[in-house]
Amino acid sequence: MSEFEGGGFEQGEESSGDFDYGESGAFEGGTDLAGGSDAKEWHRSREAVLFAVDCSEAMFDKKDTPVEVSEGPIKTLRNEKRTVFEDVLKTVCEFMKTRIIRGSRDKVGVMLYNIGAKCVLELGDGFNGIHVLKADGQAGELQVPDAERVAAIEKVGDWTLDKIHSEFKECDPKAKLGEVFWLASTLFSRTDIKKTHNCRLLVFTTEDDPVGRHKAAFDFAVQRAQDLQAEADLELFPMQPDGREPFNFDTFWSDVLQVGEEDHPELTAALKLGDLKQRIWSREFKQRTLNSLTFEIAEGVEVAVCMFTEVLPQRPPTAIKICTDDNTELKPKRVITDLSGASVLPESVETYFEYGGEQVKISKQEIAQIKKFDEPGMKLLGFKPKSSIKLDHIVENSKFIYPNENRVKGSRVFFSALLRKMIERDVVAIVRLIPRANATPYFAALVPQRESKKLVKHIEPSGFHLIGLPWAEDIRHLQLGTHHVAVMDSQDATEADQADPHAIIKDHDEWREQVKNAKKMIRGMKIDDFHPQQIPNPMLQRHYQAIESLALGDELPSSMSQEVLPPPLTMMQGSLPEDAIKFRQSVYGDELVPKPAAGKKRPAGGGGGGGAKKPKIDPDSLTKDKMKEMIADDSIQTLTNDNLKAFLRENNLPVSGTKAVLVQRVKDLLK
Amino acid sequence: MGQPKEAAVIILDCGRTMAAKLDDQDDTKTHFTLAKDAVIDQLKHKLLLNPKQQLAVVCMGTQETSNSMHDEVEGEGYHNVTTLRYSSNKTGLGDGSVRLVKEVMDQGCEDAESNLLDALFVACDLLSKGNTYLGKKYKKMIFLYTNGLCTFDPAGEEDGIAALLDKMKEMECPLYTIGIGFTGDTDITAGGGSGDGGGGGAAAASAGGTGADDDGHRAKVEGFLQDMANKTDGIVQPSTNVLDNLRLFMKKVKLQRTKYREILQIHPNMKIPVWSYIKCKREPLPTAKKKLKVPTEDGDQVRTDTQYQKVGVGDDEDDADIQLMDIAKGFRFGETTVAVAEHQIENITKYQCDRNMVCIGAVSASDIPSHYLMPPCECVVAEEHNKPAAEALAAVAQALEELRLYLICKYSYCKNAQPKLCILRPEAKRTKKCLYLNPIPYHEDMRTLDFPNLEAMKAPSEAQLNAVDTLIDSMKMTKHTGGEGEDDEEDEEGVKGSDELLRPRDTYNPTNQRFFQALLVRAFDPQAPIPELDEKINSYLRPDTELASAAQPAVDQINGAFTFQKVEAKAVGRKRYWREVLKQKDENVFHADLENLKVEGDDDGMGGQRVPKVEEEDDSEQQLPADKRTKHTISTGQTIKHFNDLLDKAKTDHEVSDVFEAMAFCIEQLIDDREGGGSRRAFEAIEEFRSKSIDKTKPQQFNDLLRKLYGRRSDLVAEIQHKGIALITFEECPGPGAVSLAEAQQHLSASETPAAASAGQQQQDNDDDELMGTIT
């Protein structure tokens, strides 16, 4: 492994999983944070999410729900009869699966209330009308989700009201809402979950007046909700099946939730079925600080900011190693060995770089010294017009910057003023950023963002997007002449253009006609209200679907090998084939796909000329004798890696490494 | 990303005419030293930035003769030309190596004639010999460093020159000349004549001979070289232009290589064959290699292996490593570990899809803001030499530009690669029409952030806004010279001279540059320390000095308009519950805490929680008055345990009081919560509270609580009486707040109404006051 491998350029992204972050690991991905202990207070590394699902009658109204259906390669939406209850439970399953996909170690629990069961904990008399779901053989109510749990909850989704009535007859099904909150508090308090986790209770109900005019019950519920909210978040997901009265917040919930409507405009609108999924998405994650930094405006003038991850690509996980004896996970240990296989102490190894045939020694400490420029922080360098940010210069995933009043008082009002003025002037701030200790510096642009609530499903908060800028080394200067990129209207062409052999100068009318046809085709393809949130990653989905099937002992889904297009979008609804055909004919004539002009054509796959293909050698003909001959006249170098690997495999030798390694291995064998 | 293969011959003029001094003051600096240093720099950089390059240095004007051409004609012709190269082959070029550089370093200016044509023939011969085994994929070039005063006699060599030119054209080998004292050279003002005049010894004598003709001769040579350059696509440059650029800013040479060559399917009925190139991507530093400090018999190479251990087994345990045969592959699914059979692995990890770029729709450009774009950006252009495809792509780009739309596509750059969701942005400049491709996040890749609205919060004052405005004005990094179209024509050419500071194209990565500097120093002196960062590079890591000084008034204005106050990092504080604050409010001590009350969304800033909560500094607990100290809470879940824990920790009298207070509150909670439903826990807690109050001789709070409870519902009182829980008496515990035995018994036996109880309590309070008076 190298000191530079990926290091220094990965800007401390949040990790997607493999970290075992205890309480001290408030910052995922092992970000080395200098002096940011205060951030731990608000952002614990994990979450405990408890779903409280109402089981009253209204939750079992059957209504049309849009459901994703796979038809061949394309997914479409179809209406299906579903109950609200089923929809909620399905959403909970989705929620758990998403957590699994993101590799988080968050705990999830589900409780049903208004059900004829009694939840008894170690102490106390138990809670009437509440049932907490547990997978078989598991202790705690709040657990890191696993396959069994997901499967168990999926099954609950199929329960009918009759089944619930017949199976749970232990007590009166009517639960006191205050007890729901109380039980939630108790569960969060157990085994100190609340100390290490951000706790959240999500309540799904159709009931806008769960306590009626009963004053004591009302006070009790309000008091309990307050207690709960002192240590956890309470979020309401009001469900409104068609044909029922609109959900009224004022009767009860506005007193319980303790937030004004202006903070939560979306709360005033009850959920229709099908919206639920998107609403959950938007509330899926509590934000966590990536870094807490100082922002130096000028010498001696500093404010404080927090940095958050906005976009982080999730990749399918790599396989882990398991011990076949007991199916437990094994932890890898990197060891350095010499060529004889004996392990070597790290102290007896030195690092070097190759240069001009020599080994140039530069130690790890010296590399660290080279990479160290300054203390972590942001430094303002100046302002540029927004148009100076080129979109083809994107080299980093964007981060979000928000003032941190907890470290420097006055940061927020400064940012507020900066935001207003930067938007007004249409400028971006250029900063030099060292995200954490020992990270290398880079320049970035702070792009002001005004709060926008265009869609319920995605809100852009106000603050700054941090967009990393490239260095000169990162930008490639492309020579594109032979690709005829200079296509122009004859009216715009200059004399120099006329002389350029690669320029295509089009007759004005012909050019406009082609553009018109292209426009017509593209207009038909327009998707309104697009947001990337709508499109899940097919590869991840498929991967976890397969793992889930295996975990539950099911067959692998049959569509495994089939490619699935990502969009649940209806593909190009309005686009008529005629528009595309018309455009095609205007540029290609009768051809379907045009061929390049005869003459120079670089062979595919090779860069800068490829040379003749190596003759194929039948792997069976490679006997040991033949190999010896080839070693003798050094023609072994002409063999392909596949040939060499086949030979090595036959002789039970490892097949890893570069060609030089493979050749050496063959030579060692035949020595 | 590969690097282009290059083969270069550098011709260095070492002849006596190169001994001419650069200036009269410094004897050590001559035309030769200038050229030699430049060659050394060039070699060093070539080794660093393109190690695959084949290199040779031809020294002309050496006293020795050692070159391939000379050998072939048995001691005749091509005298005074020495070839330096390192190769296992007998002919042709060699690999670039440090030894070659060192040899050039050792080369001195010699007292011999340097013949330009001989040197060019030798160089061309080296390349053409190389040609037989290097093949056409090597890009060949000749560099020439001379001051133009070398021997040059084209008479009788016309055929030779024509042959040389043909050969160079055939090899597509340009001639680059770096001329010292050539036209346009501003630093070497002395020129040939005066320089030679100052030269000593043989150089002076020789120069004297040609002195009169110097300028004419140099012009003749320059003309010849210019002609050669024109015919071979080369260039003649005066040394000043080149040498400065050589020293600083090293950028690795990259081969322009396509990432994708297939069809772009805009619509099932409209397909364009396209190629795509990566436009912008972070350039990493090279990888360090490892070796043993002390080599063993097998050499000094090391390997990195991975061994596997069970979780929880210490590293030092010898037999902890699991044998290879006992290891299977698997995946995590939440907490579950799923073992996957070898034959299934491929089925799970490989996602089958074709290499393709398929559009799935068009979206408004405003729907995809810049912060959604992910690296790397690719440039999508029509297939090479395919004019209809180029026209189609240009029309699509133009149409997208005019409609202000982006295309959304699914992109797999090779078979079975993870399909990416991408946008295609149009670029529709006059001379460049193409599409830029950027991945955008999938649902799983996005994080939803939620913060209080900065604009809706306490608005900044007019003075503050003005200060920020002035700051923006004074720290502008661009000057408004041209319009928007300024950038139009210079895009790919990289024209310099714009007024923009820190343009990415001109700003080099300080880490890479510093590393290269260190590597170069170390390669030639293994003991040298890591050099300090070059001041030129360091300067742009700080705000521009001019800009900073211009912005000083604005900064002062900012300082005047805003107050920034650093908050010292505090220890992790305990939270207090809202209900405690309410309770305190009832007791009219709340006002003292109001400052500490923070309502998130208004003040806290991070928007994490919407719950009002109280935070406090508990590091200075001892000094604070009672109403500012930490307030405890006791959970209603494990009341007794929690109570005892807190009590154990409480050291001062005040702290014990606090814990008692919290306990009293908790008991009330327990009783309230169960609606008098006979909670066992509540009574257990009361009994525990009573005994601890006696232990600590602080009966006041317990008695207060009990009186309060007596004043409540009769069923509760009955239960208390039934359990025989009485007020704490003087006999049990002689502390403030204790009551007489008679009074305690009265409470135990009497069945009071709430009204009477409250009256009784009033009475009791008065009694207490008297009691306190007597005690104190």
C-alpha cells in the first residue's frame, strides 16, 4: 500500500460502513478532526429509529396505491389495492433495506399500537394496547436490521384487521398515546441507546384526535411527548385514506409536536398513500458533520463553519471473508513478507520512488512533511463571478457549508449577510481548504444557496455548496480536431474557419432545419419535475435483493442476470418516433448509423496505435518443455497473461500479479 | 491512463564557441553552462514526467569521437560528436536514467569544432535505428541547444540535407531548436560578437577567426534551423522563453485516450456513434514502493499479504491465522453474514449490462444545479472522421443549448460496468460543439440536509450588509474587461494573459510540485533534506498580497460591523429536560436560566433537533449559585438505581439537595403517570427516598413531598397510610424539616380531604419556619 494511494485526495468522505464507530467516533470515515469536540454534542454517530404504527380500523381501508411493477426491463407504476397499514409496513421495510445498503449500524424498531396486546418490560406493569415486534430469538426491541427482521416485518405487512383482532386478545386494544411515548422513551433509555444514538420516534396514524375530550389523558400524552422530545425526536406521519375526514392538526398533534406550522408547512397536508415513501426519504437521515472548521476572512478575522456531505456515491460492497467452521466474519490483517514468505517488521521496510532507473528513498515521515502545508481550515482568497465556475471542471463531490455558531458567535449573522450579498451580486467565493489535519490543500468555490422548497420530496436548505476546483494537472487539454467539433453556420464562419480542414460549414437554412428537427425530438423527451431522488441505483438494489434472498434461504430472483433500466420514469412519453426519424433523415439521409470516412481509423481499444494483434496460442500446447524453450529464447514475453495464467493454474500456482511477476513465477517453476 | 511513448535526442553544443560569456561580471556563466543547465533540467523533467521515454544526448564539439556513424566508416567522418545513452542495445536510444543526467552534468565545454550537420545526422541515425525496434508508436523528436556559432557548411551537403529532411519527415520527427542569442532573446543581449570577444584562450582565437562574420553566420544558421523547423513541424525558440518555463511547474504528459467508443442512443430511432474523453480528473501522486532496508538472499523485495483472523483474537496469538481452505466469501446484510458459494459470487457481484449510453429523457437545466454534478467530467464528441455523426451531435448540442435542457442518460463505459446516471450538457460555441457528460447521484447517493433558513433568521443590519458588499468589491479576483464571450476561443488552447487570478488552468497543485522538487533533489543527492516549498507556489496558497492590502479597509469595516466571539470548546454537557425548566419557572427562579434556554432552529444553528432544550456549562459548577448548578434528572425507568448512583456521586450538600429534588420530581411523575394505578415502583421509590433522606440527615425535601402527596387523591393517601410511610421525625433524623412524632402519626391515621390537607400544609409550612428559627 502506498502513502499516496488515494490518500490526500479523498477528502474524508463519510464511510459507507466498515467502521466500527463507537461513541468516540462521532465522525465517520475516521476524519481526524482538530478541536471539534463540541460537534459531538449534536451529532452522534448512529441513529435509533422507532416506528410506531397505529392499528386502528382506518389504517386498514383498502385503497388504490401506485406500486412499482417490473415488466421486462422497464419498471412501471400500476395501481394496486393496498391498505394504509400494508403501505406503511412496506415502507418501513424499504427504510431498513436502505439502511442496510448504506452499511449503517443504526438501530430500528417497530411497535404497533391500538392492538390487543400488552407490552411488558422487566419493571412495571406493562403497557396495554402496544405490541413491539421482535424477530425470533432476538433480545432487544431496537436492533440493527438484519435479513430475518426485514422478513418478519414484511410478513406483518400482510396482516389484516381480522387477524389482528383474532390473534391479539390479551387486553383492550385501545392504547393510551402517552404510553406510546413513554414506552418509546423507555426503549431509548435501555442499554443507554440514547447516549450513543440520535433517537427518533416516527408515528404513523390516521387519528387526528387520539385522546378525545379526556383532559387527564390529554395532559398525560402532552407531558409524555415533552419528556420524549427532551431526548429524542418525535415526527408525525399523518395518513389520510381517501374518503375520510381531512387530518386536523389542531385538535391534538399541534400541542404534542411543539413546533409551529411555519416550521413544518408540509405537516399541514396529510399524506396520500404513495407519498409516504418520498416523505420518508426526505427525512431519512439526520445530518452529521463531516468537519468543523474555521473560516478565515482575513488575517485575524475568523468565523466557524461545519461541513456536511451532500453527495456520496454508494458502491456495492466487496465480499468479506467468512470462516467456514462457524460462519463468522474474519478480519483481515495486512502483513509484509519477504520473497521467502517470512513476515517482516514494518521498521525494517523503507519506502522509495522510482526515478530514472534509480530508487529514490523518501520516508513516510518526509511524505507527511511534503503534504503538510498548514493547519486545517478555510481561507478566503477572493470572489469571482458565478460564471467562472466551469461545470466541466468538477473534480470533487460537493459538500455543504453552514455556519457554526457554537464555536464562533457571530458566524451566522455574517454568513447571512454574505449569502444575501453574494446572491445579489451573483458571485462565488474562492477559498483555500484544508479539510483536516494532514490533508492536502485544494481550492474550492462557495456557491450560495437560497432555501428552496420546490418539492416536498427535496428541500434545498440555505447555506453554501462547496465545489472543489481542479489544479492545472487535473485538466486535460483535448485535441478534438479530427472529431469535427467545429460545426458552424455559414453565416458565422470566418476566413480562418474556411481554411480549417476539420471545420464543417453548413448552409444556414440546412443547419437551422436540422436544429429545428433536433429540438422537436428533444422537446418530446422532456421530463418535468425531475429529481435524482426518484432513481435508485439498479446495481445496488439488485445486489441487496440477491443477498436478502440468500440470507433467507430463498432462490435467487430469476431476473438476476437481466439488465434493468434505472428509471421509474415513463420513458419519453411524448416523443414520437417520427420526430426522431425526421431528425435522423435530415442529418444521415437513409443511413441508420453513419460510418466514418475511409482513411485513418484507430483500432478500437488501443491508444496511440495498438500494433498487430498477438497470434493466439492454444493453451494446451504450452507444456513444460515448450515453456523451457520459450524461456531460453525469451519468447515467453510474447505470451499473453491469459496463457501464462492458464499454465500456472495447471501447475497449482497463484495467478495474481503483473505480467513480470507471472513470467518470473514460470521461470522459478522451471528452474 | 497511459503515457505517450516518446523518443528524443537532445543535441548539446559543447564546442569552443559556446565558451562565450553571458555577462562580463561573472566568469562562470557561459553560453555552454546555460545550455547545459537547460538540458539537465529538461532531462530531469523528462525522467519524472514521462519515464517511458527513450533518450540519448548527442554532444557536438567534443574532443573525443564516439558515435554510431563514426564507427561505421572506420575512423572517418563525424568527428567530435559523442553520443551519451544507456541501453542494452548496441544501437539506438536508451532508457532515460539518472546516470545519463549525471554524465551530462560532468560534460564540460571543450576546445573543438562543433559541426551542426554531423550532429544532426548522428541524431537522425539514432532515431532511425531506434525506429526499427521502437516502431511507429513512438513519437520522435530532436532538441538542439546551440548559440548558432557552430561550424555549418551546407556547401556540398545539399544531397545529405535533403536526405536528412526526408528521413525526419518520414519519421514525423520535428526539430526543436533552443537558440542562445537568437532573434528575440532578450537576456543574451551581448550577442555573438561581443560575447566572443570576452572569451578566453582557444575560444577567443577561434571566435576571432569568424568574428567578423558572427552575426551573418548566426543568422545563416538560424535561417537554416528555421527552415528545418518549418518543414518538420518543429519550432525555433530563443532561450529566454523556454528556460524559465522548464524550471517550474511540472505536469505529467498524458496520452489522450478514449474512455468510451460506442453509440449514443438519444432515441431508439436516433443513434450517434461517439467517442468520449475524460476532461478533468484529480491527478494523484505516484505510488511509493516498499523494500527491505537490509536485503536478504532473495533480494530486497517485499510483498504485502493479507491474513485472516477471527474477530476478538489478539494479533500476537500465533495460531490465530485461519488457513486459506477454511475461508469462504460472503456479504453482510445488516447484522446477518451471508456466506456465498464460489459459483454464486459472480452472479451476485457482476451486474450484466452492455456497453452503452442510452438517453432516458431531457430535463430542464435548472433542475440540475452544479452541486449535483459528480466527477469525472467526460467530453463526448462524434466518432473520428465521421462528418454526419459530427453534424448530428452538433445539431443536438445546439438544440439543447437553445432549449436550455440537459439530456439524462444511463452510461456503462464497458460491458458489465456499474451503470451510472449521467447528464449530457451541451457546449455550443462557434468552433466547438460537443456534449459534456457528468454523473449525477442516484437516490442512494444523496443526503438530505435540513437547516434553519439563514435568510429568515435575525436579519443583518444595513451596516453589516454594506461591509460585506465592500468586501466583495475589494476582493474581486477578476477584472471586467471583455464580455461573457471572452472565454470563447481560448478554451482548448489555454491562452494566458487573462486578468483572472488563480485560474485553475494556470494553478498547479502545490503538493505534487513539492513532491517533484523533493524527488529531483533526492535523486541526485540522497542525503539532501526535503527542500522548502518554492515561494512562487507558496504565494498562491495565501490570499494575493495586492488583493489583501486593497481589502484591508473592507476588513476593518467588517470588524466594526460584526462581533465575532470565540466559544471555548466545552466538555460534553448533560441535557436538562424541558419539564425541569417549567418547574423552575413555577418557582420563580426560572428567569436566571432564561439565557441558557436555547430553542433550536433559532439559535443553535445546526438544526438537528427542534426540541427546546437547555444546555449549560457544568465545568464551573462549584462557583455558581445554587440555581445555576447542574440539575439532575432521574429516569422513571430505573428510578432507584439511578437515584443511588447520583447520590454516590454527589459530594457537596447542594448536590445532595439537587438529587433529592430530582427524586421528588421523579416520584411525582411515577404517581401521575400511573393514574394512581398502584405503581409498585412509585412506592418503592418513596421508601428508598425516605431511608436515604434519613441517612443524609436531610428530611426537608422528603417531608415536603409527602405532604404534597397527602394533599392529593384520597386513594393515594390511603395507600400511603396503608404502607405506613410517615413523615420523617426528629427522633429518626434531627435535620431541618423533620417533624414531631405526633405530627407524623397524625398524618398516618387521619383521612383528610384535599382542601383540609392544603390548609394543613399551610399550617405546616408555618411550623417549619418556626422550627427553622429555633434550630438556627
